[in-house]
Amino acid sequence: MSENAKLPPMATGSFAERAVAWSKKNLFDGWFNTILTLGSIAFLLWLIPPIVEWAIVNATLSPTIEGCAEVTGACWGFVNANLRLILFGTYPFDEQWRPLLAMIVLMGIICGSLGAVKYPGLRKAIIPMWVIGVPVISVLMWGGVFGLTYVQNSYWGGLPLTLILSSIGVIFAFPFGLLLALGRQSHMPAIKTVSVVYIEVIRGVPLITVLFMASVMFPLFLPDGVTIDKLLRAQIGIILFTAAYLAEVFRGGLQAVPRGQFEAGDSLALSYWQSMRLIILPQALRLVIPPTVNSFISMFKDTTLVVIIGLFDFLGTVKLALRSDPAWTKYYVEGYAFAAAIFFLICFSMAKYSAYLEKELRKGERR
Amino acid sequence: MSKPQNAPGDVRSKGLVDYLNDENVRAVLYQIIAIGLIVFAGWYLVSNTLYNLEQQNISTGYGFLDLEAGFGISESMIQYSPQSDYASALVVGLLNTVKVSLLGIVLCTIIGIIFGVARLSSNWIVRKLATVYVETFRNIPVLLQLFFWYALIPSAFPHPRDALEPLPGVLLTSRGMYMPVPVSDNAYTLMGIAAVIACVVIYFVKKWAKKRQDATGQPFPIVLAGLGIFVGLVLAAYLAGGAPTEMSIPALKGFNIQGGYNISPEFLAVLIGLTVYTSTYVAEVVRSGIQAVPNGQWEAADSLGIKRSVALRKVILPQSMRVAIPPLTNQYLNLTKNSSLAVAVGYPDLVSVSNTTMNQTGQAIEAISIFMSIYLGLSLLTSLFMNWFNKKMALVER
């Protein structure tokens, strides 16, 4: 602490004095830190200017191959020219306002559900939002009613598909995961064994194997004449996979509820389900909100794996656009950078929100 | 958990309703119903599957494993040709999975520790750089990163004709990286054996040194001694084997590069992608592990007059390890499972080879069951090891 005592108090002095004091403390504190700072600055000087030059100074937005050939920098024209294909996949061009609207509705519901943690007034709205929202999204995407033309789900693609697969995956996995978590805590040996085996098996294998199973084996499971399409199979695979991970998240929450709470329920002569619903789950679920958001983030990223079984999610449509014309193929950096930026924006903001929630929820505990 | 259903003075005989209200009876009933439902669902699915397979004339069973595979695999650690059977093709795939996973685990640990420590640096700019690295790469899907590296490598490096040579003998081309390797010789086998023997010797020396320190308080320079034993024994084996110096150096012959050891672009893409992605998670684990050790531990070591380097090794690291090891294992498992994404860029890993097998033979159920059980086996082995390790490391409280 003696070193700090030598520094002038932070709040006094001119701006320049304070800046010098700050950088002495944070950048040039000893020879080792000085070397690190200078090295980092050299690294940034080496890295940043070429990137800025490539991405902004020498770049073009001109949506033609000829326009891109003229510049030495990034060809954002590739994204510009293929934006509709990248965002909505092969959905009929004139109808693309529908997936756009569905996406906005879905994002609204997701934000509303996440916001409910912070604003308790929204909590009662969560279930109605999903109950109304999911049919609205289905009508928008499929159509076939209210004068909307019917669009087969093999034409769905792009960002709406990624959002639908991941959010529907988590929403349907939620109750299933909860049952599995309760099953794992159960005193009945058979039910406990079944839950444990399910959770451990699914968590032990990669998602891609579950997707392969869904796409190749599900058709064999069904009786003769019944078929389910590729999208639904992938969606079921994602739900089954997510449920096992959510179950472990919920288990953490259930274990964090003090033993006395269970006993309190018993002593009030509440039945198992009553005490779960009224006493245990409200406390347990509050604790697991941040890890649940994290599960949603990893599911959102993992949804890209459906590319491997031939669906065109957001990453799939970028690849589709790259292949749409051989002349575009060499602009893969621009395409992937665009997709990466969108994924980053969504995942990063959710992760920050989840970290913030964690802090907020801990406030109450600290008292 | 059973509660008395009847008050002590109740003389009513137990009716059916009382039995149904008995918690133990109910538990048995629920379990019978649950098992019944599962068995019924299983039977239904299996009977459908058998019927469908019969309709499609697909035979069941693992007999196909002995058939000739008929497809080539671009890289293999064991002898393999298209004439080999499916079983050896799957073994090649498994070995490729293990190869990329092990290398990835080693690299992501090193990079992760560097960035995890950097995030706690007192240097503002280093801290921010590390944060940008971690936040960027953990929020972009790993598959996208794989695609990116896979597209980048062939186009960023020149054709074999004008290969880059950053180090003498190391060639960078659009077909991957070439490195010089020693031509195989008995001496290298001998060196391997010597290395194993050295490890065993070091283990016993360490045990003896600890015993001596406990008894007499005299420390023994175990690190230096161990290094000496290892290098000495391996060097002795090399000299005893005749000190071979012949190297296979990669060089352009015709249109391609011959000789040396080739690291394919597919392998590099998978390795770089998995390493970068997982290292961000490892960095977070390392950071929270270090932060979990209370500052008082440093101060306690100081007040006992322990040197700072010794305190780090004997006081701080063992405690942060206890916090960091379980999530670290999880990340290693995730990396191993994510290596299955290799199928998307054409690296012949287990899933990729199984997928080809599945398409050729139509034995979907068998192929999927094989790779699922292998991954499951790997995961269970790791969990067992982790449980054992956790028990060993756990704080022994009074």
C-alpha cells in the first residue's frame, strides 16, 4: 500500500496530471509492465491499420462482382447483393416480409421474457406471450390461412430459422428438463435411474450425433406411412439435447434450496406437487435464470450445426450465397465476418445481460 | 418418508382408498407406470424400426464391419487402404479424433492459461486485449470459425511450387504444412522406452526426496535432478542406438511436395478452430480459479516467511486447481465432442468416417450406435477419472 501513498490523490490535479498518474499506475508500473505495454501497442499498430484499411478505407458496398474487382479492400458488396438470401434463405422473395415480421415478434418475446427478471410487472405476461406468439409465428412462417400463401418449411432459412430452432428448442426443453431434474432428485429408484441415464447419455455425446440420429433414425422409428420432415426432426433433436443440459442447470437450482424449505412444505401437509409449485420451484428457478440464459446462448451457437444435416440456417445461407456464383466464392471472409458479427452481437449482449442478472440476483442474498 | 395414514385409535380396516393414499404404495405404482410407459414406447419404436428395415431390405447387425470399406481416407495414423475393412476405417477415424483432441487440449490449455492470467494483469492494455480476445472468440459459433479457417488456409498460402519457408525445412503451402521428420530408426523406439523408464525413476526419486524432507527438513532439487535423469537417459539411448541423423526433408517433386510430415489444411482448420474457441473458456476457468483463492492465503504465506515462488507453487496453485480442475475437464470433454464438427470440413474423424460408412452400407443404426457409444465411453472414463481426482484433491476437513 506504500506505493499508492506516493501517488497524488486521484481527484485532484489537472487532467494531464491525472492522466500521467493513471498511466504510471496502469501501464508503466515497473520494467516488466512497460515492456508488456510497449509490446501490446506495437501489436495493435501492426494489426489495426491493415484491418481498418481493408474493412473501411479500401472497401466497397457496390453490389456487383465488377465493382468488387476494382477495389483492394473488403467487398461488402457481396453481403449487400446477397443480403436477402443470407437473411431469409430460399423463402419466396415477395413473401420475405413474413419471416422478417416473425423474427421481430420472436425477438420481442425473447427480450420480454429476459426482461421479466428485471421488471416483475412483465412476469405474468411471459406465458401468454409464448402461447400467443408461437401460433402467430407459425402462421406467418407457414401461411396457408388469412390469404397468406402456403410456404413449405423446406424453404425456410437464414436468421429466422436459427432463432426459431434455438428458442423453440429451449422453450420446449424447459418443462422436459424440469421433469428430468425432479426425476433425478426423486426417491423412487426406477424414476431416478431413468432420469440419470437419459441425462448422462445425452450429455456424453456431441450434438451432431444427436442430430444425425434425428435425421437418419427417426424416420425408421415411425410406423409405416407416417413421415416427419427434416426441420421437425432437427427441432426434436435439439429439444432432446437441450433438455438434458437444462436438467443439470435446474438440478443446481434445486440443490441450492435449503433443506428446511422442503421440510416446511411437508410440515404444512402440502403434497409433493403443491410444495414444488408453491415453495421450491419459485426459489430454485430464480437461481437458475443466469445459467438458463447461458444455455440459450450456447444453443443459439450450436444451432449452426444443422448445416451438417442439410438445413440452411444463418450460417448455411451464408455458405449458400458464397456458392450462388463462383465469382463470389473468394469473398468468404466478408461473408463469414458478417455472420460472425451478427452472432457476436446477439450472443455478447445476452451474455452481458446474464452476467448483470447474476449480480442483481445476488444483491438480495447479500442483504 | 411414510406418514401414518390412520390415527392410532382408528379401528377401521384399511380399504382400497387407504392403500392408494399410502405414499409407499403410490411410489411403487408410479414407478410401475413409468417403467411400463418406457417399455411400451421402446417396444413400439423397435417394432416399427424392425418393420421398416425389413421393408427396405436392410439387414441388422454388425456383420458389415468385416466387409471391404472401398473408400480412401486422406490421413491415417495406421496402415489403411480402401481394401481394408470397415472396422479398421472406424479405428482410423477414432485415432484421428484422438489425435486432434489431444493436441487441441494441450494447446488450448497453454493459450487459455496465458489469456486467463492476462485478464488479471495489473497492466490495463494487456487486460483489455485479453478481454477482447476472450469475448470475441467465445461468442462466435465454433462451426463458423472452422469454416473460416478452412477457407482461409488454402487461399492464404501459395501453391506448393512457390511454398513459403519460414524455417529451414518447414514449408507452408495451400495443401497444408510440411515438416522435416527423422527417418524411422530403432534408436527412436529405444529413446521412447528410455523416456518411460526415466519417468518411473523420477517418480521414485521424488517419493524418496519427499520422505527425506519430511524426516530431516533437507530439500532436494527434484526439478533439476529429474530433468537430468530424463535428458541423460534419453540421450544415452540415442547414442546407444547409433545416433542416426538421417532426416526426411520435404521437397517439391513434380507437382506436389514429397517427404517430410504433412499436416493437412483440414487438420489445421479443425485444430486452430477448436483450440481458439476452447481456449477462451479455459481462460475464464483459469481466471476464476485464481480469483477464488482468498488474498489472505498470500498474506498467510508471507507471514510464515515462505518465498513468493514457493507460496505460489505450494499454497496458491493447489487451491486454485481444486476450483479449476472440474470445469477444466468439462472444457476438455467439450473440445473432444466438438471435434466431431470435423465432418463439416472433411477431416476424417470418427463421425466423418462413420457417416461415409452409413451412406455406403445403409447401416445407420449400427454406425450411429458405434460412434455414440465411443463418445459416451470417453465421457464416462473422464468423469470416473474426475471423480477420483476430486476425491484426492478435496479439502480434508476436521
